[in-house]
Amino acid sequence: MSTIEEKKPVSHFSAGLIIAAVMVIYSLAMSFAGQGQNQALGWMAYVIFIIALIYFVNQYGKSNNNSLSFGNLFNYGFKTTSIVTLIVIIFLVLFFSFFPEYRDKMLETSRAAMEKQDGISEEQKDQTLDMMSKNFILVAGAGALFMYLFLGAVGSLIGAAITKKIPQNSFDQSSH
């Protein structure tokens, strides 16, 4: 007697929770290891996000016997992205609220970057940093919102494009 192993798809909510947990843990590890300002490691977080998203889109397609359309797969990926984005923004708000010294480090890094630029007066630097300081959570949240939604769209597109799709004949009602 043969049994068909049925694969249960991971919901977009569960996939989003898993990816968000990885992103939060990675962010905390970088911050507490003193690497929060390391741009290469910062970009690595986005690479991890895209790869994880592609993986979950692909697994979702496989668990549905590769019978889903590009649109269904993209939809799954973008719903997953929405969950990740929401959790990451909540994490950022909480993190910078409980650990304001990391906000201060980011502002110091911004000042150092402005120091390297010619043509910016001390008054302009102070005004810019004052505005960034007053609106830090908003700016950080908006930046995360844009980056995660944009990269999530890219990851969802790639995941939907590379996932195998077996066309289903809706007229074929025979069972074997």
C-alpha cells in the first residue's frame, strides 16, 4: 500500500514570524557585538532577508505540488514581507526606546559622515543632526518600511519566478 506524503504549507504569517525572528536576532547580535555601524554587515541582513523569503516562497510552491501561479506565489511572498516589516518596525521602536545609546551612536556616525563633506557649515550640520535626533524613530521606521517592502517585493518576485510551476489542466478530472 503506497501512501502519498502530504506537505503542509507554512502560512505566510508563520514564515513572516520566522524571518522576523532571524532579523531581530541578527540585529541584536550586531548591535551588542559593537558592529551596529558596520555597513557591510548591515547589508548582509538584507541579503539574509531576501534569501529567506525566496526559500519560503519556493517551499510554499513545493508544498502545493508546484500548482500555484506566479501571482499566487508573489502574493504569498509579499504577505510574508508585510509581517516581517511590521515586526521589524516594532522592534526598532522598542530597541531605540530601551537603548538610546545606539541612537546616539548612529547620530555620531552621521556627524562623522557630514564632517567629511565639503561645503556644509557647522550650523547646517547642527540643524540636520537636531532634526534627525528629534525625528529619529520616525526616520528609522520609515527607512525600514521602505527597505523591507522594496526588498520584499524583489525577493517575492525572484521567489515566484524561480519556483517550479506545473500547469494544471482544469478539464482533467481523472484520478489515478
